[in-house]
Amino acid sequence: MEITITETAANKIKERVAGKNGYIKLKYDTEGCGCVVSGVTALWLVNEIDEDDREIKTNAGSIFVEKSKEVFLDENMKIDFSEKANCFQLKSPNQYLNPRMSFFDRTAG
């Protein structure tokens, strides 16, 4: 799996994590969706990584992805930031996986 982060998105991520410790995780969140195939991707800042997480090295640092959820993601993806919509976007060459992707700080403190 390959993930590229645009310069705009990388700067926005840096702003969101400034002064905080943690790991960036591309989370395929299924909570409240009713079914595992109805999940939504989001960026999470977490205190620690889980046993199921796999490190993906990007052009702007590492992002962790749950191995068990990789089936719902594409092989080549790009994380961008839309200034107009004020949100992150997850794209692949064939589709938008999430055109309005949120960033959540899940760290304690």
C-alpha cells in the first residue's frame, strides 16, 4: 500500500498535532455505521498503536493502518486537504474514498 500526502494536507496535519505526542492513524471507522462494509475513513491522532496496525511510510511521515481493514482501502491513495470544504480528502486514482475526511485527536490530554 502506498499513501502520498499533499503539501497542503501535510501542513494541516502538522498544525493539528503541534505540541502533541502520538501517532497518525488512517482509521476505517465502522462505529455507528451498522455494518463493517459501511465504514468511514478518518485521520486519528492516537497515543499508541495497536497490534493490528501496520506502518505505512509516506512522503510526510508514517501513518498507521489496521491490517484487518486494508481490504476496504485502495493500493495507491492520496491524502489531500480542501481549503474550500475545510476538510481532508482521501483519494485513489479511481475514486474518492472520502471527500470530507475528518481529523480526530484521540489522545488523552
